Amino acid sequence: MELAREEPIANGDVGEIDREPTGESLPHENPAALARLPRMVRQKAYIFDGHGNYYNKEWVITEGTGQEFCWYHVELPRSNQKLTSSAQWLIDLLCPPLKLQDILSLVSNGPFCGFVDGALVFRVNSPGTPSSNFTFRLAARVTENSVITVSLGHIPRVGFSPTSQSLLSEIPSVESPYRRGTNKEAAGTLIKEHVLEFLLTMNHSEEADNPVPKTVSNLVVHILDTHVDHLQDTVTKLEMELEAVELDMDKGSFALKKQMLDDRRFPKMHLNLQRLLQVIAHGEQVLPRVKEKCSTKGWFASQDINASEELIGRLRRLKENVGFIANRVTAIQAGLDSWQAEQINRKLYYLSFLSIVFLPLSIITGVFGMNVGGVPWTGQDDPELKDGFQNVILLCLGMLLLVLLCFLFPSAWASFASWRQRIAMKRSWSINRKSFLKRTIGLQERKGYLRI
């Protein structure tokens, strides 16, 4: 099989390729099905010659021959579509040559690693709303000369691009509103501040810096590596967001803390961390099984087995880091809850103070508002009614004493019970002491021994 007429350049320069579809797999023979796909569904196709060169390829599902191998990658959109819609899109893209069992093994939720129709299939698809940034799905079907991958949304650094397009290899000059006059004279590539902030959240290089895989095992390790990098980027963004929130909270803004409590910001962040932990746990289950099953294949290199072991270690360290962040979020939420309780107690204190101020006034107004005779300073001098006020006051005092007795009775009874217990203990000790002295004196007179 011949390569394209354009000469490839090592380490990833892209050329176009025209070749007849080869291998036992059939090309996609339903262009109408491809036309039904939404524009948000993206697909990439590459072919690698096994010598460090790659080419863009038409979307025709074929197997490579000899040292050549193909890679077909599908990016499903992050929208609120059903799982059946994702399966329908994959059927339109990959069938034929794939069968229904292959599609179901790629699109289903949950961790999986096993052989389906002779091909190694593994997935780390987490359940959840596809539109959420904390829902991760990656599935792969690996054979000796082809790899098919399906991801939810874009995975950074998963593809390949020419080295000349790498931003990291340029001499930068940051655009700043305070140096607008000097930006034109600055040397190097001008980048904006928000681009620099985005690059700070990345724990990896760009697509242009990716080493071109020479074997299928290199490609599988590259796919798993980008998945772990994607998780690491998400954790880094959460850490930066948490640090910014902690800095704002240290300023002591009442409105900010109230807004955080109303928005339930930290409970939502804690829920997102739990989703991340679930994705990492899926990776911890799948990656060791992938390494175990690939180690039995002759086309999987030993150095790639070691690289997959390093990825497993990275996942474990990432899980510990997410656990630390979750503890920080819990501590901050506890601090906010304590602050909220303090605010409520302060308001209750003010309410109690107002009650103390107005309670005597309400008592006075209540007393002089009684509809009885004999109330002072009211001119009610009727002899038949002059004792009414005195009787009401006596009734109120009686009720007050009854209420006080109800409150004081438990403590008074407890004091009385403890006094009786002390008296009983003193009496028992006195009786025992007299009996001991009597026995001691009797033994001394008989010059005997005291039985202990």
C-alpha cells in the first residue's frame, strides 16, 4: 500500500492522503446518515505510518495494514440529549463495520473493560447530565491496527496538529490595558490576559507538542494520558476557584457571605467533587484491567505497560488531592454555617433586648387597662367595686408563685434528694465506724488478730 504523494515530515506535520480503503472492514456506505448528524458531533480520522508520521484521513472506517494503524475519534456534544440519541449518532457514524453490541459497549454508562467481538473495549463513562462539566465519558475500541474512541465534549490535547502551530513554542507578550502604548512595540506573539489565565489551568502541553505514536499501544497510552490530564485540569480549576473564594471571604464582606449561602455554592461544589471522585474511581477500576489485558497482546509494548502503571499512580494521587479539596470545602461550609448561626443569635439578642424594654411597659398598660373597679388614679370610687383591683392583683401574684414553683420544684427536689443521700451516707459511715471500733477493742482485749 502506498502513501500519499506528498512527502511526510517527521514528528507530526500533516499531509493529505488518498488511498483505497483496505482491510476486512467495510467503509461507511450511508452518506445520508452522516448528513443527519448535528453539527455539534465532531469526528476526526488519522492514519499513522508507524515511523512517527501521521495524516488526516477521510471518515471511512478501515483497518490499517502492516505497520500502519488508524484512529477514529468521535466527540459527542455536551447538551441535554438522551443516551439513545448518542447511540443513534454512533450508529450513523460507525455502522458498518461496527455492530450493535459494539455501539452499546461504547455508549453505556459505568466502568467496563473486556473483549467484544475480538476487540478490546474499555470505557469510563460516568452517569449524569451530559451538559455538566463534571460528567466525563470516554470509551475506546482497540484492535491491532485500529482504534475507535468516543468522548463527551472536547478533551484537551487529544488530537494532533503541526508543530509550527504551537503557542507554547512562541515568545509571548501579554496584552495589558495598562500598557496599550507599548503592546505594538513588544516583541513576540501577543496574547491576552484571559488566554494566559486559561493556560495556567493546564497541566500539559498543546496538541502540537504531542509525540506522534508509532504503535497502537503508544496511541492507547496517549488517549488515557489525555483523559487523566483532563481530570487534572478540572481539579486545578476547582482549586483556583476555591482559593479565590477563600480570599474574598477573608475580606469579611457580609453581602458576599449571604450570597454564597443563598446560592448554596459550597454544597454544589462538594457535589461536583463527589462526581469527580466517582470518575476517578471508575478509572482506578478500568486502567489496571486495561494494563492486564493489554500485557497479553504481542503488539502492546512493555514501555507502554510501564506508562499505564504511572497513569494508575497519577489517578491515585489525584484522588487524594480531590479528597483534600473536599475537606477544605467542608471546613469552609462549616465556617459559613457558624457565621450564619452567629448572625441569627445576634438578631435574637436584639429581639430579647427589645422584649426587655417593652415588657414592663406592656405590664403597666395591661394593669391599668383592666376592666375592674378600684384601679388607682381612675376615679372609680364605687364601694362595691373598690376591692376588684386588689383581688385581681392577688390572683396574679398567686399565679406567679405557682409558675415559679413549677420551675423551682425540680431543682428543689434534686437538692432535697442529694441532702437525704448525704445524711444516709453519714449515718451508714457512723454505724460502720462504731462497729469497727467495737470489734477492734474486743480483739485487743483477747490479743487476737483482726480478719480483713
